Amino acid sequence: MTIALSTPGVGQLDEAVGAVREWQREAAPMQLHSGDLGWNYRFGTDETAAAVRTWSRDGRILAVGMLDSPTVLRMTVAPDALRDEELARRLAEDMILPERGVLPAGPVGIEAPVGLLLHDLLTDEGWGVDEPWTPLFRDLTEPVEDPGVRIESIGPEHAHLFAEVMRSAFNNSTFTSERWHAMAAGAPYTDARCLGAYDDRGNLAAVVTAWSAGPGRPGLIEPMGAHQDHRGRGFGTAITVAAAAALREMGSSGARVCTPSSNVGGVATYKAAGYRAMPEIRDRIRAA
């Protein structure tokens, strides 16, 4: 059967999210997670659906991509399709040709799992690699230690505080309480939890969102940030430990996170929270 590329409507979005959720494996390389799609819901369901691309054969979804920006596609494929030649060639064609509606002409980037046959085809087409990222993983077989600070779940009544910390933690963040509510209204948030770490005066010092992909699968942390007034005091480590505990409570087999390798402080924070650094990964880029 011919592989079909499509942009799912709102009614088909859950199917794409469900496929990505089912593909999560501890042994798999770092890949697009259902939590990544869930985090994108902050822009609204319509916008998220418009950013998603699926590749299907005989009615079965084999690959899912999400436009993180108009020029950056993050994607993954079914575990049994990593070396599927027909799929790889169709993916390459659709990503190279602007008229296919995946990526525009000019400089673009693709985040794809290590080992995917697509990488070989992009290399043949002259694509290069971008700056390295560091994936980190924490096994959740054993109970998680106490984070050492007060941790609370963040619900609708404190969405504005979550947004305030996010804007402080990330200089270019435009996150608002309205976006928190949009994210929380998305189907993926059913298996997610926002947490906050508080200082001894009751101020919200750091926040995190932990996304489960279901029992027995690795979960994802996206995002985690500490308010600039509380940096260097251990709240980032504490909230990351708390995220691991939350994922374990939801049945996750492990916790995943990925950050630019240049973010030395972030990598150190995750390591301090018991996350083990994995081999670096790089996006594929077309410079022109």
C-alpha cells in the first residue's frame, strides 16, 4: 500500500497522540514523546493539529511529526519501522520538497531518532548536523527519594503562578495562565501533572510538568524551570526529583528529559536529581 501523508484534523489528533504514546520504549533512542505533543496544546487544539503530520500505510500510522516551529520538525516512527525503506524514502521526499507541506525551502531542521534510516538518506542529500543535545534518563524501578522541599500539585487556581515562574525561568517565554488552561484541557494532560517547589516563605520557586505515556513506559519532563530569584538554591534539583516521583506514581518505568549540551547548568541539575546522561544527539539540518 502507498504511504499517505496527512495533517490530522482535531478529530484525528488523539489517534496520532495515541500512536506516539504507544511507541515509547526504554530501549528506544530519545524520540518525540506524547508529552511533547501535550505541551504544544498550550497553543490550542486547532494549532496543535495544524502542526502535526502523520505518515500511514494501509490505515496504520507509521510516523508522526510535530512542527516545533515553521522550520523545525520533531518526529518519531513505530518501533518496527526504524529501517523501513519505503517509509524512509517517503519521509525524505516529503521533508525535502516544500510543496509537500512539511518544511519550507531554505534552512530547516529535523529531530529524528538515532538509527532511523531517514538519517542515511538525508546524509546522501547533503544534510548536516546541528549543535548537540544531551538526553538524560532516570530509572524508576526503585522508590524516589524525598526532594527535601515542599512540593505541591499546580492546579487551575495557581496557573498564573506557574506562568510567572515559566516567564522568569526562560527569557523568551510567552507562557500565560491562559496557555496553562489550554494545555490542561488537552487529552494528553489526562496523564500529566504540574508540580511546584516552594521556599520556606511559601513562594513558588520552581515548576515542572511530568507527562506519563502510560504504565510501563518512560515518561517525560517538559518543561522544568526555576524562578530567577531562586536559582542556585537547589530548587531545580528538588522539582526534578519530584517529577520522577510523580511519574513513578503514574506507573512510568522511567523519566526522560533532553536539553542542549551547552546548557551545562541544566545537565548538572538533572544529574544531581539522579538522571543519567545518555550519548549526545544532534538534529539534522539543511543550511540552505
